[in-house]
Amino acid sequence: MGKSIASARFRVEDWAAGALGLQTREDWRAWSHGAAAAPDAGGPEVTLPTMLRRRISPIGQMAFRAVCALPQQPTARFIFCSRHGEFQRTLGILRSLAAAEPVSPAEFSLSVHNALAGLLSIAWSNTSGHTTISAGVDSFCSALVEASACLASRPNEPILLVYFDDRLPEPYAEIADSDEAGVALVLLLNAPRGDGEDLLVELEPRDETMTTAPASGQAFDFLRFLLTDESQRTWAGERIQRRWRRA
């Protein structure tokens, strides 16, 4: 075990996910113990409000379906994280520019990484603020660290962490670090209580013998850790590695 250079503590109050054709929590729990996933991407069967459905790409809708699958709409600060964001929309803008065609202001405004967080805050009349993180392969784990820091600063303000990413389309598929289909993972996080339900994320010097995990792989792995009885799990990032551990 490497020597930790930093650690943060938090607790997961609730969660929802969409990917791999899995829809219910029972599906995900079975998956976490090795059950095979369905071949097609999917998510919770949730009817979205019009504002969260109109003009949003499939990966954006998957993220919002996971958010709306939570039993209650929490009054929380939002942290959205994604390595590539709504890349299909960005690719359309790039193609318009390459063809010397005008770019729709609406398309541009919805292509930026904080667009979905802004739409959700408006739809829920949430004024708690939001942060959006894109940190390459470390996007998901960086969002967990950011959430932990926010909880340490304001322990009475819960965090709604939303991770989403999609498979890169052509011609960018050749630079993708995985072939995973779209995924959305939503975590409702709260400050630690000092009991057995708290989780720790520890940052350690990177073990150069470990293979760097893709961003979506880290999100899947954290969910598997959350839903099983594992005491800890380690993933290597681009420069450091993270250890998730039950307190």
C-alpha cells in the first residue's frame, strides 16, 4: 500500500445510474456481483420534464433520467463531471465551422460543460450553485475530491454529483481510451457522521505498474465498490492513484 498524500471523507446518501441496459437498483446490485449486463445502453424509466428533455442529446437525457430517478429532488449544490461532455453536439459545431456554415447560438450554449447543470438548476429552482469538472481520465475521481472539499467547507449543504460520458463518435473514436457506451452515475453525498457508513477517498503516489483506468471505468468501479462488501479498491489515474475505503 502506498503512502497517502491526502484523504477526504464523505457518505453516500443515495444513488442512481444509467448504462449497460440496466434500469433498476436490483439490476445494478446483480451486476455488481457479476451478473451479465444487457447489450444496449439504457437507464431508469423516468419521464423527464419538458425543459430537461427538449433539445438535449441522448447522453444528456440519460444523465437527467438518473438524476430524476432519485426519490426526492434534493436541495443540494451540483457538481457535474464529464470527460467529453455532449460531444455529439460539439462535433456538429466543428463540422459547421469546417464547412464555413453559421453556428447556432443555442447549439453552442448547450455544448459547454456546465449547460446541463444550468438547466437542472433552473428546472428545480435551485440557487445553491454548481461546479463542472472535466479532468481527462480523472474526471470522476476529481469530482469526488471536489465534493469532499465542499462538504468539509459546508457540512450542512449536501452535494449532488452527476457523472456522464458517452462513446466518442467518428472520427474521434480512434483516440478513445475505452469502447464503453454511454453512462450516467448520480450520487447524493453528505458530510461524514463518524460511523461505519462513511467512505474515504485517499490520494497516493501512482504505482507505475498499474494501468491507467478510463474515466467511465472509474465510475463503474466506484459503483461496484459501493454496492458490494469490499473494504477498499484502488484505481490508477493519469498522475496519482485513488483508494476508496470504508471508514
